[in-house]
Amino acid sequence: MDLIRNYLSQRYPYEENKWKLIIPISLFIGLFMVIFQPFGLNDVGTQLKFLMLAGYGLVTFIILISNLVLIPALFPNTFREEKWTIGKELFFLLWILFTVGLGNLLYSTWVMDFLLTLNNMLIFQAYTLVVGIIPITALTLIKQNYLKHKNEERAKIISSSLAGLTQNEPTAEKVKFGSDTGKEQVSLLVSDLLFIKSDGNYITVGYLRNGKMTKTMLRNTMKYAADLMEPYPFILQCHRSWLVNLGRIKKVSGNSQGLRLLVEGFDEEIPVARNQSASFRKKITREPA
């Protein structure tokens, strides 16, 4: 049990592009119903039969939008990628299958007087699970293992280039971060900057002060910090919420969600967004753009 629990608690990439799931699954359900006509639908005689069967795809489309767009918007903390695991992914996919089966049952009761009974609901759920559970589970586990090994290999390549990474900035140059109210500010050497983290209307500036890691929170935005750091190419925005000093990275690791960074004196892993992985790798390994 511990082995299963540990496996299900492993990190899993949360799919931010919902349309990659919504459109193919909706089309698949619609075509499946038109071609195979389960639940005795092949006995239905109506001129609009194929249009009615295609309606199952539309019902699926609406349910998927509710599950993949509306629910994450209402509960954003639950669906943050840093908290997403294999177990959560499988549970959420099972929930989606359940709601798709229930929605299609309700649609059937509306278009052809299908009885809304417990027996019929179990039949619909069984069909939905049979069609979806095996490929969904298999693809989830295959994707997790593939991305995990892929990112681990990328991390090894990048880590091997860290030792030769040098900073070209003038070490005596200072930068000043201020709050949007103008009441708070912090001044530091650019070379001492470790990271900048954004959290809502606040940024946390992590830097070295007398050789020790220090953090200062200021009321300001990531756009402000990114604009301020634009003249310094060794300060990279690796994630929508993080800026990192490439010269202060001490370790790069990888999991199924992507690359993770550790900087000097800071124990929290800094994520590299999937759409930033290529530019980050090229910066470290000095690959041509």
C-alpha cells in the first residue's frame, strides 16, 4: 500500500491547455455514439437519428468545459501545478468520466424518453468507464514516466554545464527595488540577487547579504521586477512567478512536471515553466538560439 501511495503522490504535469482535451474527447464521444450506437440506440428510428447521436458529443463538450475550465477557475489553489499529483490526475479523470456518463444519461432521457433509473445510470456509467478508464489510466502513467525520465536527462545535461557558467555583470553595480507605495525599498548588488518570487500583489526578493540568504517582501508586481531586470541577461524569468539569477544556481533536477532549480542558500525548489525550458537550457549550455 505504501508503494502505491508513494507512486500516486508523485508530481504530475497539470494540463493548462484544456482544449487539447476538450475537443478530441468530445469528437471521440460523438463519433463513438454515431458509429457503435450503444444502449439500444441502433433500434431508434428517426430521420434525425445521426444528429441526435452527435448530440452526445455536444453534451460531452459542455461537461468538459464545466470540469476543465469552470471548476479550476473556482478553485485555483486546488489545481496549482506544484500541488498536482498522479493520484489527483486519475481521480479527476474518473470524476470527468462519471459526469460525462451522467450527462449523457440525462440527454438520453430528454431526446428519447430513456428512463432515469438507477439501473440505467449504472449501465451508462459502466459503458463510459469501459470506453475510457483503460486508455486514460494507461496514457496517464505512460506520460508521467516518459516526462520524468526525459526531464531527468535534461537536468543532467544542464547540470554538467553549470560549473562552466560565469557571470559577466559588473559586480559593483547595484539595483534598487521599491514598493508601489514608495515607502519600502531594498538596494543590493545585482550579483547578489538570487531570485524574485511573485505572489499576487507582492514580490519577494531573495538575495545575499554578508554571505547569508535574505528575503524582503515588497508590494509590487512581477512586471515591475522583470522590467527592472531587463538590462541583465543573466537574470531569467523561468516561470510566470519566478525570476532567477543563472549564476547562482547550484543544482538542476527534473520530474514529470519539468525542471526544478535550487539556488544558493535557498531550500525551496524553483520551477521552470514548460514553455521556458528550451530558452533556459540554451542559456545554461550556450546552445545557439
